[in-house]
Amino acid sequence: MVGTLIKKIRELKGYSQEFLADQINISQSAYSDLENNKTKIDLVRLQKIANILDTNILELIANNSPLDSRRIKSISIYTLNLDLFDQLKDQYEKRLKEKDILIEQLKSQLRNL
């Protein structure tokens, strides 16, 4: 099961349940339920956990159940879309910072006129 594998990797990394729960914004008891396979893990949360554990979402899923090629392809596309979204978000935030710096520079130049 996915939760069991997550638990093994978490323990190997030396992370506590509290740490991972905090990272994905859930309570420690809710996180424990994920690891003990009492609740299902949605793909967004699974991607966050995989990132924290420095592993791949496909490895977490593939090690636990047989996957047909359509399912692997859809998960791969989903993961790719998450990565693309993160890259676009990072670029957007960088450009916003650059804009703020430019505005401050222009204000400073206007004050010096």
C-alpha cells in the first residue's frame, strides 16, 4: 500500500510524522491515517509528499499496485503539469520582484529630479 511505503521512506529520511503533517498542512493524526492506509491519498497531496521525501510519485504508486499504461501516462502528464505549473509560478514571482525593484528605482530617479 502507498501509505506503508511512504512510512518506510519517511523513517529512512529521519522525518517525523509531525514534520510531514506540518509540511502538507494536515494534523499528525490525519497523516498517521494516510500512512496506515486508513484514508486515501489524493494526487496533489501525494505529489507534495513525494517532493518532501525526494522521490517520484510514480515510484510510490508503481511499487504498490499494477498499473496499466493509460494510468501511468495520465499520472505522468499530471506530474508534468504540476512541475510546469511550479515553474510558471516561480517565473511569475521572479518577474513580480523584478517589477517591484524597477518601480523603486524609477521612484528614486523621480525624487532626484
